[in-house]
Amino acid sequence: MRTAIRFLRKGKMVELDQFEPTTTLLDYLRLEERAMGTKEGCGEGDCGACTIALGRLRNGRLVYEPVNSCILLLGQIDGCELVTVEDLAGPDGLHPVQQALVELHGSQCGFCTPGFVMSLFTLYHSRRPGLTRQDVTTWIAGNLCRCTGYRLIVDAALEACRKDLNDIFYLRAAETTARLEALHDTRDVFIGTNDKFFCAPESFQSLLEIYAEHPDATLVSGATDVGLWITKHLKELPKVIYLGRVNGLSTCYNDEKGIRLGAAASYALAESYLKTIDPDLENALTRIGSRQVRASGTIGGNIANGSPIGDMPPMLIALGAEIELQSIRGRRTLPLESFFIDYGKQEIAENEVLTSIHIPHLARQDHFRAYKITKRFDQDISAVMAAFCISLKDGRVQRARLAFGGMAGIPKRASTAEKALLGVSLDDPLSWQAALNAMETDFTPLSDMRASGTYRRDVARGLLKKALIEISENTSVNTRVQGQREQLAGGAHAC
């Protein structure tokens, strides 16, 4: 067992063996290192002022990902290279991203600038061919600026990121890769005492044994939700078990049966698998949080938290996904929809850990649609999340799975509407009416700051009709707003 975390900083290995389990990376940087370039803005992963970059090995390749340091636990950076805004300038001057921001006047008050710099640093290293303004604005959707204006920042990004790589990180990439490989080991990490600790097990068996011994511990995967418990709710979490080092828990693969996602796989890791299912799912993924959130947040965490407004569960339920749970007593599988019992209550026993999600392939006769309704387009919590998987035979509905988020205390299927759709002809819109009316009995949504219950019910009904129109291939009805994000300002928008 290892009693310290290890990471690379400014080309050197750092070891830390004493810190509170809930110490955030931002607090470490500002309070311990006194590295003040990284700013604290919202403290909840929304504004991007605290963005830093983590260098990780993905399939043997060095990749720099942006993350929100305000809601990332310090222990989570074990085995990574930590890069902050102070590290970018080289012996010959500013980093190309910084220089472009200076020359094109991309900063005024400067509070948000370090976060923008770090997001653009990761874009610079992503080496996207044919980079467009839309690519840049999508990349920095998790960074907010209130005084410079985004045009100048985007101009600077295009100026810097269209050039060939030429910074100190590129020049020492081989050395960094070798050092990160040397940091990898198969030992469990345990820092603290039996009453108060940060633990990062390396194997499934170690995870299950430690969790069995400490059932009161908090499991942390991406910390995009748990981080808010710490920064906003000021929760005391004396025992933290981090899942990010467990061998195989982040593994994803695609085979003849479907897609398997390790529960600790981040959205960024799972994206290449999920987007092969359907374009609607790919579109929805780009609107789940920001790039920083998707680099840390995990599919398994989104499920395990049991949020009624989580975006992934409705889509996975509509696709007929199953989950696997493990404990020292063994393993079991169950349909994802059966995992959610009531608000804040899930079908999981003491010491059980969600380990994987299995998504069957769509059949030829299956038609999938997903719609996210929010007050703003990017990085917003859904008022309604709707996902439909409808199977047709000879133009009639053979099977329907209609799943919603935001309509009840849990992600839930519209079972009455599903039954009403069976046998319906998509060539006869009048025959859809019973299913549309059934939405009234399937849900009694609440009113809150995001939407009224009446609005939610009307939207859910409208989205089902929208899906049926699209699946019927009625091209005379325009159901989508595509490629006009710059023109969308406020209001409710569906992807």
C-alpha cells in the first residue's frame, strides 16, 4: 500500500502524504502552493475561472484535459501531470495562447482569463484540423466572461490553435510520457487513519474489501456532484474512497452484444462509444455540462446519484440498458429503470458498488430520439429530458420505450403512453392521440425554478409528437433548429 499521492508538477514528481480527504485541488493550489493564478469564481464548476489542465495517458498517448479545480479532490490527480496558468510561459516568452490573447485584446478585468487560457491550452494540444469558430465556442462553453466579450477570445483561439504545436509541453512530451508511465503502479493508496482517510484502491477486490470494512465511506468517481457537497453544502466527509484508479472500472468496449461502459468512465472517455448509437445521443452529450465537467464526470456517477434530472438515465432507459452491481457477496444485474425506486432511493444494497453499464445495440427497426429542454443551450440543467426508442414493423409501432427526466422524482418511463402506441400507424397522426393524451396520466410533474408543472407536461407531450413526426419521416414539418447556435439567446431549446 502506498501512503502518498504522486503527480508531476513543472516536470518534477510531487509526493503528498498529509491532507484532508476533502481538500480540493483549488484550495491546494492557492493555500498550499500559493499559486494564485487559478481563480475561484462560482465554486461549483460552472464559471471556469478555476480551470486547470491535467495530463493523462490515454491508450499510451499524452492528452491534456481541462478540469474544474474547485470541485476536484486533490487525491484525484494521483498519476497525472498538473498544469496551471503559471506553467505555460517558456524561456522564450509567453505561451502561444497567452500571446494571442495579449495581441488581440482578449482580456479586460482578467479574472476569468486564467481559466480561458487553460481551456484554450487544452484546445491547442487537441490539434483539431480545420478548426472553426463553432469548434472554439463549443470548447469554451464552460468558461464565462462578463466584460471582454467572446469574439476577441475566439479570435485569439483561432490565431493560436491553427498554428503548429510549439510549446515546452510539446517539446518534452516524450519525457512526460515516460515519467507518467513510471508513476503507474498496482498499489492501493491510503492516506490517513481508519477514522479519516482518502483511499484510492487499484483492484476490484481491494475496493470491495475496503468498502465492506467502511460502509459509511463516500464513493467518489468524478466529484462533479460530491464536490458541490463540499463547497456548497459544507459536508464533512471523513472517509473518501476514490474509484478512478480501480483497474478496469473505466474500461469501455463495443462487441456483438452491445456497448459496455465501466462505471468510472468519464463522459470524455465514453463519448466515442456512445455517439455511435445515434446522432441524437451524440448531440445530447455535447450539452451535458461543459468540457471540464465531461472530462471528470462519469456515467456511473450520474446514475448512482439518482438525480431526477440527470440527462443520461432517460436515454439509457429508453435504450434498454442494464447495470451491474458488485459487493463481496457477489454480483448481480438489473434493468437500469429498476434501479430508481423513489426520490433519493435506489435499488442498491449496503457495500454494493455500481461497476458497469450495458447498452444493447439498436436493431434495424429501432428508431431513437432524444431531446434536452433547458433555459439556455449550453451547460444547463434540464427542465425536461426526453428519450424515445420506437420499433416499427410495416409502419406500425411494435414496441415503444418512452423515458423522461424532470417529470417525476426519478427518471421514469411513460408506461401508459407506451401501451397506447402499440399497433399505431405512423401514417395516421390521428391514431397518436390516445398516446399523447396518456401523458396526462403518466406524470404529474412539479413546478420549480426551471419550469412549471404545466409547462413540463405540455413539453413532454409535444416532444413525443415531435419524435413521432420525425420517425414517420414527414419532411413537410420542420422539427429541428440546426446550426444556428449563435442566434439562439435564451428561451427553451431542444437539441
